Amino acid sequence: MALGGMFRNAAAIYLHLVGSLQRKKAGASLTQYLHQTLTMPKRLQARRLDGLDKNPWVEFVKLASENDAVNLGQGFPDFPPPDFAVEALRDAVSGNFMLNQYTKAFGYPPLTKILASFFGKLLGQEIDPLKNVLVTVGAYGALFTAFQALVDEGDEVIIIEPFFDCYEPMTLMAGGRPVFVSLKPPPTKDQELDCSSNWQLDPTELASKFTSRTKAIIVNTPNNPLGKVFSKAELELVASLCQQHDVVCITDEVYQWLVYDGYQHISIASLPGMWERTLTIGSAGKTFSATGWKVGWVLGPDSLMKHLRTVHQNSLYHCPTQTQAAVAQSFQREQLHFGQPTSYFVQFPQAVQRKREHMTRSLESVGLRPVISKGSYFLIADISDFKSKMPDLPGAVDEPYDRRFVKWMIKNKGLMAIPVSTFYSQPHQKHFDHYIRFCFVKDESTLQAMDKKLQEWKDELGA
């Protein structure tokens, strides 16, 4: 019976192909048609990449370069790291030749040891360098490893908007479903600048996002792009919901040393009952103004970390030894000076706060309305006045206004920023397309170049 069925199926296929061939124009051979029909093109890219190929950074950086614009969009310092960090890297490169070779897969031992010691005091935990610390290729690598290790097909991940733009694609690539909840700005007040701390979560809305399918929530404090530093009360709300619903908290704290105006950074892992369910992510690039070193780390309980180690050992396996050695030496230096006026973690935020104040004053001069940042590299500026005065800037019909405004500003004013709608989910972009993000962690020469462009803009407004 099976053999007879096979022949009947083959005959049916043959008749279908011959019938199709007869309908083709004369000259085509059966062999050619069979080859075209049976040789189907293979899908090259994995389905998990669908919709993730476009990157706004590439577009705006390219446009800024073509127009010789002052780059205030990208989040990196354009000045040297502190002398002690540069010296530490020089020592690592020119000293022990074995630092040219592999080290331990999960982190260079002096680095994991100092991270455990340094952050153990801050978090109130006895941190085991072998079980509770993983060194990664930047905080980006830490985030990717965490998502791959913990997020399964169909799991929900709560993402607080505005969010660092990699959180959504990393959730999707892991098979998860992003669930968004927005920080809400306060009502606009004339003549008074808004402050990032005024942007709040609605507790009821946040609670409604937690379901039986929620695997994780990601908290970014200080927040990129907003510059919000989450308060203890806000973190306690998140903590209580995580514990109530058995949810993991992935906390991105790369800007923890950059807080201003007397604000204090609080790690949610330090709150009661949260160490056991929190992954705390940090960055040497942001800590020591050396973003090209690409050294990051994750701290957390072994019950979570063991799964990250599984991903790490089967993907990256190892991070560059020399930069790890330089970061270890830099942290050892900071541990000796911690809390003192000589500490880089004291001096650097003070210097950066002055840069923030400089940029805030300058942007105001042309009618931009900065939202006062309390942390991170960034501030956002309200462009509502421009949206009402020149609503019809060139661009696609469905293109958010802030994207069109940034392109106009690059081409006509020589200044680059990043549209804030980039940091929102698609359905929410239209509600936040009247803000643009600036990076103020820039060299004095860059800020002076900004001032020159803004003065020219101001002169045009006054003409």
C-alpha cells in the first residue's frame, strides 16, 4: 500500500508539472522547468532578525559627517580618560607579557576580585569573585548575555520608556515579548524648565504590566536618554512587584557615578530581598571615560549567574586580558581614594555637571527647552515650539517629527542630536516626537564649537 501510494503521489506531481509546462511559452524544456520548480531559494537570515536591521545611529552619524556637524548625539567623551587609567593600560600592554594571552574565561582574577570587594561594600553583600561576577565585552555584552540566558520563547520583559534602544531587539532575539510602560512627564509650565526627576511611573499602570508570563523587568538608572535617577521609593515599588510576581530585575547602572545636584544613585540589588533576583550591570567605559575598552560586568546570585556563564562560555568565552588588567588597576586606585576629594568618582561628576550647565544655558538661547538631567551623559530638549512654528519639515509622511527636525538641524545648523522617539516603542513614538537628546560629556573645544553654531542660529532668529 505504501509503495502504491508513493507512485500515485509521484504521478500526481508529474501531471501537475506537465500541465504547468504546457501553459509556459514554447521553448522551455521540462528539465529547465523542473529545476526552477524544485530548486526553491533558501531563506538566509534567521527569523529572529526580522525588523531589526535598521539602526538610526548609522543614519545620523553618516549625515553629521557629510555636513561637518558638531557631534552632540553620540554618547562618548571626546577627551582622554584619567591619567591613572591610561597609565594602567600602558602598564598592562608593556609589562607582563602573559597579559597578551587568555585569562580565566569568566574574568581576569584581579578584576573579578576587586569588583567583588568594591561592589560588595556598596550592595551590602559578600560577593564571591568566582560565582557572583562575570566580566563581559562591555555592558552591551552583559545585557545580551543576560537576555539569552534568561528569556525564553514567549516570556514577557517589561521595558520602561524611554529606554536604551538595544533592550527591545535583545528581547526579541531571545524570543521574548517586550511590554512597555512609560515614564510620564509633568504638565508643561511656562518659563520653567522641566526636570528629569519629575518624569514618573504610574504605579497602577506599572502593576498592570506584571502577569504570569513576566520573566524580567529592566531598570536603567540613571536613565539614558532622560537623565532620570530613580528614587528609593520608585525602586521599592519595582522591587515589591518583582517579589510579588517572582520576576527577575535586570538593572543597567552604567552611569551610576554620574549623578548631579546632590542626587544619590541607589542600586535596587541593595534593597531587602532583591539581591537574589537582580542582575546588576556596569561598564568600565562609562566609569573611567574609556568606552573603547569594552569591559563590562554583571553581578548577581549564583542561581542566575550560572546561566549567564553557560551563554558566555559558548559564545564570547573570553574578554581581552590587557584592558581587564587596566580596569582592575583603576578600581584598586579608586578603592584607596573612595569618598575622598581625590577620588575620580567625586571629581568627574563635578566636572561633568559644569558641562551640563553650560549646554543647558546654550540650548536655551535659541528656544530649545532642556529637561534638567540629574544623571548620565545626556539631557533631552523639548522642541515643541519649533514643531508649532515649522511643522512641515521634509521627510516621510509617517516619520516622527523629531527625526525630521534632527535632519534639518544637522543640514542647516551644523549640530547633531538624536531623536528621542528612537527610545520609544513604535506605538508610543508619536507621543514623544517633540524631544531630542544631546550628550554633554564633551571636551571644552566641542562645547565652544556648539556655542558658535548656536550663536549663528540665534543671530538668524534675531534678523
